[in-house]
Amino acid sequence: MVLQVRGVVLPEREERSFWIDGDRLRTEPVPGADLVVDGGWLLPGLVDVHTHPGTEDIDVPFSDDTLRRHLTDHRDSGVLLVRTPGSAARIPGWVDEEPEMPRVRSAGRWLATPGRFFPGFGRDVSEADLVRAAVEEAKASSGWCKVIVDWKYDEPALPQDVLTSVVQAVHAVGGRVAAHCQTADGSRRAVQAGVDSLEHGMHLDPGLIGQMASQGTAFVPTLSVFGAGADRRRAEEPSARRDWWLAGWEGMLPNVRAADEAGVTVLAGTDSFPCGRVTSEVEWLVRAGLSAEAALGAASWAARAWLGLPGLVDGGPADLIAYDTDPTLDSSVPAHPSRIILRGRVIT
């Protein structure tokens, strides 16, 4: 059965009609189509570009059942595309074959050199083997790999020459590099190496934002997970680690605002559980200074474009969510779509 939807498309703010034929959107009218969205506001699905479905704790192994539950939670909230920048296991092939699962862009397993991650939770490799492993993970996933550039606040980040070699090698095979960074040195080395996305970016030197913009390094600050822990950190007994963390947090919102103003692609990722809460990251991006429309785009059309998928256009994927009212005018609206359609199937 052919479905029809019509409404105001964001971000263009134009009223359009689409006919859903299989898993594709069409603009050519089809007589007798079943009208399933009549008016309101249409978005090409929400996107969480930093989520780790499949396991919730370092002591709990990755499982298909947990992965399915997490992806279902994403889908039911309107998140129809996710990027997993690192996982305890490679995302299994069945995910792409399941018509009711969100689309997934994977970076394979986390790549961690000694002392820079939870032992055994990702793929532990030596600095000498990191380039080879990064290329392997990029080829085995959706073209991405994820490197843990730094870990403890008082220990050194990955050497600059090693990280630069990783980026060059992965780019040479058509891949992209996501970099976990929370220290000033880690963020600096990641930007100077030319990574494709800076994940977290705590303690990022604002002087590097111009370079990020010029070379196309995206910023995924995951503000919601840091913001959720800020009060707890402040309540801790004073220590070097506590003070370091709080100093980094104090700079994150100003850096996100400056990055957006400089033309850096700022994107929404949660890095937390439960899954399906990317709209909380949208709210944090607004607090940081992004416009409501830009913040929503960071979790929808802008993120889809960055990951290589079109928005609501003829021939595009039949992934969309609908709202009864403009979701840029009320911060509570994005969390409650009135209709969810994934791969041409009505979910709700």
C-alpha cells in the first residue's frame, strides 16, 4: 500500500506532500494512497551521533538482545539514525536487514592503547599497531573508526605522530576518524591530526575552533551527559581531578557556542542511557547558545547530511517524524512526535 504524508518540511519551512513507495519518498502523486500524516511539521527523523547500544556497563558483555532493546528505544522516540562511535563489539549485520531497526553507522570497536581505556572493553592495541587496527575497524564497519586519544587527566595523550598517522591511513582508504578527547592535549592533538569528529572535547582550547571549521572537524560535545554529573562533581571533596573536571565543564558551553558561530558542524550525541533521549542534548545545545532550529538540526537534518543521508527529498529514504506544532518553538515538543515512519513503515 502506498502512503501519503503532507506538512511543513523542516528546515526549508515549505509545505510539501510525499508518497511513500516501499522505503522511498516520492513527489509524484499516487491516486488512492493512504493519507497517514495530514498537516503539521515534518522532519527526516532524529539522529543520535554518539550512542553505544548493546551494553550498559563495562562488566556486562555486549549482546544482541540488549542491542535490539536499545535500538528500539531510540526508534520509539523518533531517533531513526544512530552513529555508534565505538562499541564493545562490532555491530552485527542483522541490524541493517531489520526493517524496524534504526539505520546504524558504526565505528567498530573502540581502539585503546595501554592505559587509555577500560581494559578489555574495547580493542586493546599497542601504539605501534594502532594504524593497522584503525584501518581494519574502518573497513569492517561503516567507514568509521574510533580512537581513545586520552583517558586520565594527569596522564599523557596519544602521541601526535601516531594519531596523525592514524588519520592519514584511514583517510587513504576512504574512512573517517572519531576521537575521544577530554584533556587539553588530547583535544589539541586530535584537531591538529585532522580527525573528522571531536567527541566530548572537554578542555578544548578555543583557539583551535577556527582550524576545526576550516578543516571540517565536527564537534560532538555530549553536553547532556556532562551536565547530568555537574552537581555531583561540585559536591565532591576538593581534589585535583574534581577541579580539573569542573574547569573543563565550565568551558564547554562557551566553546560550543563559539564553534557554532565559527561555522563548525556541531552535532547532538548523548553517550548515556536510557537510549532515545537525544532531545535532552538538543536542549543543552540551546542552553549553549545555538538557535532552537540549529540545535534541532544538529539532531536531525544536519546530522543526516553529515552522515551521508539526504533529508525529505524525492527518492530519499522514507524516514520521517511528524509533529502537530512547530518543534522549534517549544523545547518539550521534539520529544513527542505524533507520527514515526521508518523505512516506509508506520511505527506509531
